[in-house]
Amino acid sequence: MKLLRRQFLHLAAGAAALPAVPRFAWAQAYPTRPVRIVVGAPAGGGFDMVARLMGQWLSERLGQPFVIENRPGAGSNIGTEAVVRAPADGYTLLLVSSSNAINATLYDKLNFVFLRDLTQVAGIIRVPNVLLVNLSVPSKTVPEFIAYAKANPGKINMASGGIGSPGHLAGELFKMMTGIEPIHVPYRGGAPALTDLIAGQVQFMFISVPSSIANIRGGKLRPLALTTTTRLDALPDIPTVSEFVLGYEASAWFGISVPTGTPVEIIGKLNSEINAALADPNMKARLADLGGTVLPGTPADFGKLIADETEKWAKVIRTANIKPE
């Protein structure tokens, strides 16, 4: 034990004596081998599409493959823990989302502390959810729907992609701010929930725009409002919930994080390249096709967004007494 301690102290002293220039040069050379971007969701969904767009950009700009690794399960916690346990060397990145901010409170016994064990690199995109109703629902506006739900307490079903999902939390916040009392019907994913919403088994739900835009444009469901504070260029005729319910906001967002301890020079380099992507007209257009708006800024900007979102959803989870499945 004493020998190991002496070895550790010797190595630590040697590292402290290293000049700053070689470390800076090492960071400038980054990456020198392939980089993983871990996605805590299956391939093909909104998570995955955002990661692949950004991975392609970073590969072309930095000259090494940025490989997408899908690690779904436990509401994205499996993928998150894999990155937390990875070396803090810049070669394992995590695509983080609003689910991470929700999970920090939703799950009591995680093997990591999200705000402590991961350091934020950059935001990528903010994506609105949309309040959708079955075509049999007579309401055409948010005020009409609130009045309809209040006139039918306990008779209106609200679908979601699962307990604690972003759509569920968006619905719970809507309930808290409007006083309606629908019955929550959780599904194992947004796709089966949408299927039953179209069939009329449930009456409404909140779901991301990328997951539902085809059904909206196809006239299979009626969109009442978006959950961002501003309207969306791709769907300019759809108002926002906040136009009727002051202060309501429940959008999804995506960005990149790394294990805490990753050199600041690498974080800065990744942040710079991601912001360059968000300023590129072609990339902005491709992200807009997903129904979102870009989130440029510093690591500190993205860190503040995550801290604020974590606090916001903690209040909703505790007030509604939401427990994971």
C-alpha cells in the first residue's frame, strides 16, 4: 500500500511539473483516434438523428471518425452511466437531452450524479413538443380544450411515451398550470401512443415535433399548440401554449457532455466546432427539418440551461409525485 502511494505521489508530482505548452499542443492535436458519441436511445429516433448529424460534421472537420454508439435502456441512464465511467480524455462523448435533467430527480438511486459527474460541452438544438388531440375532440384551440377537459373530469385520457418521459412531464406541467384532471395512460414509447391517439383510444398527448410532424401534415391528428415560447418556422400556423397559458414552456433539447475531468482545451475545441456547425446554413437547415432551433453558446451557457431544467422538472416530479416504472 505504501509503495502504491509513493508511486502515485511520484506520478502526480511529475504531471504537475509538465510544462503547459505540451499539454496545449496535445489538445490541439486532438483527436488522434476515433471518438465515440454514446446515445442513450435506439437508432432511428430523434436522439439518434441529432447525434449522427453532429457526428458527421465533427468527423469531417476534425479528421477522425465520430462513431455513434446506441446504448438504450432505463430512460437513457444506461448510456449516461457508460460515459460517466469512461476515461475523461475526450474520446467518449454523450448526447445529453432533457431526459437527463428529468432523470436526476425521477430516479432515487442512480450510480452517478448527472450535474457532478458530467461536464457540459455545447448545446445543439431545442425541439418543441406539440399538444395533439384526436380528431373526435371538439376543441380547436387551447382555451377550448381546457374548457372541454374541465367539463369532463376523469373522462379524458392523456397518452405519453412512458412514465417520466418528456411528453409525460410536459403534460403534468400543463395539468398543474391549467387545473385539468385527465387520466394518464403511459405507453412503452411514443410510437404506440401515437397509434392509439389516432385510433381514438386516448384523447390527447404531448410529443416531439419530429415524431409527429408526418401525422400533423397528413391530417391524422389536430395540433393545438407548441410547447416552446416562440412559434416554429416549419409550422408557422400553430400557436404556442404560452400564448394562452402564461409562462408555460416544456421543450426538449440536445447537446454534448463529457466525463468530468476532461481537459478544458478539448472541451473548448469541441465547443468551437459544434458552434461552427450551428452557424453553418446547411446544418441549420437540416436541424430545422427536425423541427428545432439551434442552441449556440459556451459550455457555461449549456451548463446553466441544464441546471435550470433540472430544477424545473424536479418541482414538477415532486408536486405530481411521479415514480419511475
